[in-house]
Amino acid sequence: MTKTKLIAGNWKMNGMPDDSVRRTEQILSFVKSHKQALGDKATVLLCPPATLLPLLHPLVKNSPVFLGGQDCHPQTSGAFTGDISAEMLKNAGCSSVIVGHSERRAGHGESDELVAQKAAAVHRTGMTAVICVGETAEQRAKGLAEKTVRSQIAASLPVDTLYADNTVIAYEPVWAIGSGETATREDVETMHGFIRDFLRKKFPALSEAQLLYGGSVKGANAKQILEYENVDGVLVGGASLNATEFCKIIEAAL
Ligand code: PGA
């Protein structure tokens, strides 16, 4: 049986109420009009900035479009200025949270250990953690791509709270994010095969977890990427900000 593909849009720090409502309504109307075709072939997840969640949640509630957060703090509440907890995101209507995105790892110095704590917080609330990993161009050039991803996975997974349905791994080579340069079929299949084997050996609960590819996914390349072996969905940044383009990516999964 083929697995349900996850089509996730990461809006990053983009979106004001008007454009975000318009974008969400367009995506929702596409998804509703393709409900039959979508069936259990694809799930759609939108990860807007947290400020937009209360506005967007009433629009997508009880629909096949789900909401996710882009990051969370390991603690439930407390004196952590600027942070947001998994409980708050869940309360605002999220079903998933992205953790360990390379922009957080690089821009905020997040370690694998912190990512694991964040993922455990996501699990604590019953949501799904989308845990991101991926090598830099320099690591790949040195032949360290697999080693990097293996050590990120080994240390970013919260061992005590994992099971296949609450954890998604997103492989996002840093050099492919926002660069317009997509990893080749060989790059993706080799890495996803490697991740699958590693999970089977070291994290048997995640043997069948969904593996996403992210990095310059767009309407024109989504169909091809979704057909690669061990690719169970895509995590889309730039192209998720354009509803027409994002709908093409959803359509590619049908
Ligand atoms: P991109 O971003 O699609 O703009 O390359 C992907 C991501 O950062 O998740």
C-alpha cells in the first residue's frame, strides 16, 4: 500500500492577515474541490507564523487542511521571553510542529540536544514533530553528508516519546533551501534510503515514519520528487507562499 504523502508549507516569517487569509482560502478551496482525489493519498499542512494561527484556525477547522507551528520551547510555560510552547501551539489549532529547521539550527545556534527536547515537548501534547536534518554544501563537498545526517538524527530524536505516527523526518540539504537548486534524484534517493535503513536499525518504532524532502520544491518539480523512492512528502518554503504554486504541488501528489 502506498503511504499518504504529506505536503507541508513552511511560511517562515511571512504573512499578514489579509494575504494569509486569501492564500489559505485558495488552498482550502482547491483541497475541498479535490477531496475525492486526495482521499488518503495526501495530507496538507500549513505552518504559518504563530500570530496568524487564531485567524486561520477557524477557516480550516474540520477540513482536510491542518495547521502546524514552526518551532516551540521545550517547557510548557515560564519566563522565556519571545518563546512559544507546544501547548500554546496545540491550543491555537496546530496538529504538528516543525523542529530543528536549519534556519533555527544556524541562526539561533540550536543543538541536536535542544531539538530533541523540543520534539519531546511536541510529543507531550500529542502533536506530530517534523524533525529537520540536512548537511551544508561544505559538509557534502567533504563527503560528510551521510555522517552529518546520521549524527543529527541520532541526537535530535527524543528516544522515549517516539512512535511512527508522531514523528516525521524532513531531509533538507541546507544548500538546496531557498537556493533554487534542488537535490538530484540520486542525492535524494541515496539519503532517504540511508535514513530509512538507519531508522530501521536504531529506531525501529520509526521504521515506517514519513520521510519528507525539502529544498527548492516547486510546482514544476514536485511530481518527480514525490515519485522518488522513500519520499513520503515534501516540506516547501518559498513556493508555499504562492497559493497557485502550492496547489500545483498538492496536485502532484494525486
Ligand atoms: P524552500 O525552503 O522551499 O524555500 O527551499 C524549504 C524549507 O526551508 O523548508
